[in-house]
Amino acid sequence: MPSALFVVSEHGYWGEECIEPLTTLTDAGLDITVATPTGEPPVLDERSVDPEEVGEDLSEHVREVHETDERLNNPIPLAQADAEDYDTVVFPGGHGAEWDVTQDTHARELLRESVAGDDGKALVVCHTVGILAFTRDADGEFLADGRSVTGFPNAWEEGIVDENDLLPDGRKLPYWVEDEVKAVGADWDAELDADTSVTVDGDLITARGPPSSAAAARTLLDELGIETSA
């Protein structure tokens, strides 16, 4: 049975960006393990389940899965995870990842190892694409250098933070994903004129944001050679 590891933030993951791939991969028959930096259950960004923000149906679905899914409620610590044990590693997005997942040495190792060989794949979504600004390959070069990627764009961030880079919950944004990933040599294109944005460069798949989550999950399954009934 194919397997996937989900690396999820304890500082606030965006509901759709985790639950949509989690549900899609589960329905496709993958055996899924969830990991967080400390092994504590991941934290849901409340903005991502605000009915006025995402709609009533999506809000209810995300909250139900978040509260009842045994994998989300009983994660393993990142330090115990090994990319070789999984066919793919998935990094859901959310602003919270800027405080923990993208800064975690074990998360970076998982990303590096999942795209290093011929077998693994990695899907990185939205704000967690920022991990590419800090991840180096085995030769010490930035993993993103020369790779085509998409992710959460500055144009969208401008509509969320205030003039002091403060988020609606009062936290200061540590960095802007687009700026940092481009600075390490990535070929960045968030395809702002498109409804969705999913980019495949070798074993690395990146997705722009919440509306791209479903397409990203389908793309990952296709890259893994897993057929679905949908």
C-alpha cells in the first residue's frame, strides 16, 4: 500500500490545505501518518474555518475531520519520521508553518530526502513553500535554486497583513514567502491569472494556496502513478 507522511503545523495550519489532500489521498488508498514538530496535535487556524471566509460546508467539513481524525489527533514527532518510509511527504500550508515547520531541521531533512532519490515525492503547499528558502541539498546548495515553484504570493499577503506586517491575530509575519524563495534562486510563478496554481519540477510539487489544494492532491496522485475513480 502506498504511504504518505503529512507534516502539519502546531502554530496554525490552513484547514482546506491539509484536509483536502488528506481526504483525497485517503480515498485513493494511501496509508497516511501525521507528524508535527513536537508530536502534539496540530492546531487549526480558526480563520480557515470561519464560515464567512470559506463557506459553511467547507467550514463544517474541515472542523469535523480536524476533531475526529485519529491520525491528526495522534501524530508522531518529526524527529521520529524518515522520508524513506513513505512514498510521499506532504507539507500543508498556513501562516503557522512560518513559526515551526519551515524552521524545523527535521522538516527540512524530510523535504530534502523526499526529493533526493528516484522514488520519493514531496508536495508543499502555500506558506509552507517558505521551507524552500531554508532547505539545502546534500551538496549544500539551496534545494529551490533553479527549480520552478509556486506558492503564496506577495500580492495576496498584502491583503492580509497591515503596514507593520501584523496578521489579523496580532502576530508579526516572520517573512514573505515569495521574497525569500525567490532570493535563493527559485523560478517563481504563482500564476495569479489562473484559478489554481500547481507546479511540478521533478519530484517537487508546489501549490499556491487553498483553492489549489484539490488540484495539488490530484497532481500528486498522478505523479505517484495512482489511478483514481474520479
